[in-house]
Amino acid sequence: MSNSTMATTLAKRLQSSQPYWQTEAGRSLWETQRACLGPVVESRVWAATAWK
């Protein structure tokens, strides 16, 4: 079984982006996005699990 071209491309992009997220700029961006989107995502996860 082989990976699709898209899956391979995405895997390479993920691997090449890892050094950025280790920088101060990357960590700052992650924290900012998490502060803004975290409550929204967590509320949706909670709502989805509440129906089970």
C-alpha cells in the first residue's frame, strides 16, 4: 500500500515546519491562536461528547 501524493506532501510540510514552531515567533503564534480558538474548540468537543 502506498501513500497518496497529497499525504506525502502534507507529511513533508509538517516535518519542514517543525523548526518554526520551536522559535519564539512560532510559540507566540501558537499561544495566541490557542487563546483565541481554544475555548471554541473545547466547547465543541464538550458538546459532542455530551451527546454520547
